[in-house]
Amino acid sequence: MAIEYPNTNLYIDGKWRPAVTGDTLDVINPATEEVIGQVARAQHADLDEALEAADKAFASWKKTTPLDRYRILRKAADLLRERASMIAEVMTTEQGKPLAEAKGETLMGADRIDWMAEEGRRAYGRVIPARSDGVYQFTVKEPVGPVAAFTPWNFPLNQILQKVPAAIAAGCSIIVKGPEEAPACCAELVKVFEDAGLPAGVLNLVFGIPAEISDYLIPHPIIKKVTFTGSTAVGKQLAAKAGEHMKLVTMELGGHSPAIVFADADVDTALNILSANKFRNAGQVCVSPTRFLVHESLYNQFVDGFTKISQNQVVGNGLDTSTTMGPLAHDRRVDAIESFVLDAVDKGAKVKTGGQRKGNKGYFYEPTVLTDVPLNSRIMNEEPFGPIAPITPFSNFDDVVQEANRLPYGLAAYAYTTSAKTAGAIGSALSSGMVSINHHGLAMPETPFGGIGDSGFGKEGGMEGIESYLHTKFITQADV
Ligand code: NAD
């Protein structure tokens, strides 16, 4: 390991410090299973300080001009770019993804900060023509207040950067509970904001036992908005708690994305793009293609092609530059993936390739292709979040739409066709927050990201991303 892996403290009111109790949690390298460091475990006393800091900072941050916020954010984006190689190495060491993916995530993160810096300057209200002479009525946008954000380990930087720049650009303060599995790259990210001159208390970073922290922060009167990225099951619990206390929420939850390959598709394009996105981050991506639905006329060709690409993946330590797929991020994922495959095989699925843990050290799992997977198998119903591709044939448009829309999720969907008519028809037929046709075009800083149904609600990114941190206040004023 080229870098010395750092331990991670809490960042509260502009200071880095351990938890008041001194408690820590271990951080494990998923490629080696070694304990590589510790992260501070916050308790209520720490959270009280973070709440007080966020409250105090909000009072002054909301009064800074959008131009001043923009300048700090733009500086943070530049610092993030400068430090991208170092941060990527930290991320790979604690999360497992290949170095090139970690660096790409970091650089894309800098673009997200830039985008929201600019959106903050365009948080326009409007003038509404009145019914009477001498009456002036207009709307203004105001920041919603201190935010509690809960972000996961799969894209440790990206998931924070889908929230923090929007909140800060809008004039909110924010407490982030980052991922305990990958805390050090999150701390490096926060240092970027600190070094760019963000005032103390505007951004606070804590770690701990997730339920202990959300149970305390969500009901707290200082917190005005809750934003969570993670599983549907946890999202439902947190949204319910937020609802009890009438807090605003954004929920970016799980998905089970259909990837439809029509008879007239460019098969090589579909194979290359879908496989790259299947094995990216070892499949631990909420918009990963997870139900491959292929027209029967291309089915064998597609299965053979996907199997070959899967077998060509170089699975290994993400720090090794030849690696194309790293380990799963923690041991819970290995158990989950093993049980998905066992269940499918038990119900009659065939394993074309993979289907096993790889080696006996590190959380590696082989890229896996399954065929003949019954619809009642767990993998066709629950989000897989791993490197498994179940491939199913279909014969006509209506049937494939019915299968694509069968589940309560609705995050992302993909389709491949050379017919403009089919492309138009499938784009409107899919029940999904996002549809990407003939390429993979999701999660850009300038485009809205988010799902419907069990995949959550609210958008991050795009011009929509800042809206969820703003209230619309209506003011009407008459001449006296
Ligand atoms: P999990 O359900 O235990 O946790 C998912 C995330 O939620 C983690 O980051 C965790 O720290 C957090 N979390 C859990 N309980 C919480 C609570 N009470 N309060 C606040 N945060 C809480 O599962 P896991 O094994 O860590 O991850 C696997 C599942 O999580 C996957 O199947 C996938 O559906 C989902 N996931 C989704 C995304 C996403 O981008 N939407 C990211 C990571 C994980």
C-alpha cells in the first residue's frame, strides 16, 4: 500500500476530534480482510455538539450571498481535483473498487460541486401578476434549515456530493453521517471544504452506529430535513420517523433495473455497455442493470457474449491497476450474494459462469451469469447489489414491459433498439424515475437522479437537486 491509511475522527464545528467517549469502530480492507484503521464512534454528546454547531452556523450561512457560497464551493471543487489521486487510493483501500473507478468518482464529484455552486446563484423566485393595482406579489427561495444526511459505502464520495453541495449552495448547514466502512475518503472530502474556507459548523461529519445516530438526529427539533441513500427497507423506517416529526425528506433507495435488448438492437453495443455497468463497483450500484431481458431471437448470442465478458473480468485488489472488478465492500454482501445464487439454483436456475466466492481471503465473488431463473427466485424480486446477471428471454413488447414494470421499484431502466419508434414507445412505457436508451447516461451532475415507488422520492442533481433544500416563500405587498 503506497499511502499510510489514516484513522478518522469526527468533524464538528470546524474541528477534528475523537468521540467524547473515545470509542471507535474498526475499518477493514475488503481485499485483505485486515483491520486497517479506526473510525470515531459518535454518541449523543457528540451529536448534541454537531446539532448546536449546525444551528448556529445556519443563522449566519443563510445570510451569506450566493456569490460568496459559489466562490467557496468552486475552490473546494478545484482542491478535490488536485487531491483526486490520493483520495482515490484511500477510497480503494477501504472500499475495494478499482483505482480508476475511485478516481473517476472523485473527479465527477468535483463537477457536482461546480454544478451546484452555479445552481445556487440561480435559485430564482418569481413575480406573479396581481389582481389589483398597487399589489406586488412574488416568491423567494429560502434555505430549509439544518439537514441530517445519511450516506452509504458504495460510492462514499459521490453519495455525499449528491447532497452536500446542494445543501450548502442553498444556504443550509448539514450534518453528514458517513459510511463507517469507508470513512477516511469522506474525511478527505470534508477537508477540501474546510481548506476552501467553509465556515465552522456549516458541514459536520459524524460516524457511529447508524440506527443510534438516525434515531437521535431525525426527531431533533434543530433538524429540518432528512436525506438518505441506502436500502429500501431502511429508507422506509427513516421516512416513517421523519414523517412522525413532519421533516422534509429525500429518499434515494434501492432499485432492480430492467435492461431490455430488443430484436433490432446493436448487440455488441448492448453487451459492452451493460456488462461494464453490471460489473462496475462489483455490481454494488443502485442503478446497476439487474434483470436482463433479451429478445428470444438474440438470446443465445447475448448469453454467450455476456458469459465471455464475465469470464474476462480481472477480479482482484483494486489497487492493482490490472484489476477490472474489486471485492465486495463488506462481509454482509458476500453472504447476501451467496444466498441469492443458492436460492436461484435451488429453484432451477443454471449457472453459465461464476456462482462462487473467489479465493479464501478478501470479499471476492466471481462475475456470475444465470439463465433459466424462475420469476419466484429471490434475485428476480429483491435488489441483488452484486456481480450477478440473470438473463431471461422475451418474445414481444407487451410481455417485456409487463416484466420490466412488475416490481414495486422504479429507479432506472435501460433499453437497446435501433428503431426510433420502439425507443419512443419503451421510454414512455417504463415505470421508472430514469430511462437510458442505447447508452448509459445516468447520474451526471446536470441531470436529475432519483426513483419512484419503493425506490424513493425526490431528486438529486440537475436543477431539481437544489430545490429540495429550498422553501418557496410567497410574499404579497400592497401600496399604502
Ligand atoms: P443496510 O440496509 O444495513 O444498510 C444500507 C445503508 O443504510 C448503509 O449505509 C447503512 O449504514 C445505512 N443504515 C442502515 N440502517 C440505518 C439506520 N437505522 N439509520 C441510518 N442509516 C442506516 O445494508 P448494507 O448491507 O449496508 O447494504 C446493502 C443494501 O443496501 C443493498 O441491498 C442495497 O439495497 C442498499 N444500498 C443501496 C445504496 C444506494 O445507492 N441506493 C447504497 C448502499 C446500499
